[in-house]
Amino acid sequence: MPGNFDVQYVARLARIALTPAEQEKFGAQLSHILGYIEKLNQLDVAGIEPTAHTVPLVNVARPDEVRPSLTNEEALRNAPAKANGLFVVPKIVE
């Protein structure tokens, strides 16, 4: 079974153990996938620019600019514990 060889090879690369039933199942699935890829290889893509994404990506982050923010006192106003202008939190490192 040529499909089993491919599945065994891929399973070995992925370091996973497959039962004979899983090899049979995944071999059939791999065969279908490779058949579909072969259909895609028959398409004429001359003149089509390679892309990493199907839709254009844009950066949605806002520009980095100075804006008004909270003062230290405002930020610490509701803190359950504070000292020397800092939040006091429980120690978690032993």
C-alpha cells in the first residue's frame, strides 16, 4: 500500500504512533488531499502574483502619540494596598 508508506513516514516525522486502522484511515485521507493538490497544480497561474494572504492586510494599530493619561494618584486611588507610589501585591516567588 503506497498510502501507508506516506502515512508511516509522516507519522515518524511527527513522532506519533498510529495503529494499523489509523494508518489506513489517514492514508485514504492523505490520498484525497494529494489528489486535490494535483487538481490545483493543473491551474494556469501565470501572471498571478504570489501572496501570503488572500485579502490585503493593514495595520490597525493607532499611531503612537502622547495623550493625556492618569496621574499616579488617580491610578492608585482604588488600590487595595499601595506604598511609595506603587501597587503592593502578594509575593508569589518562593
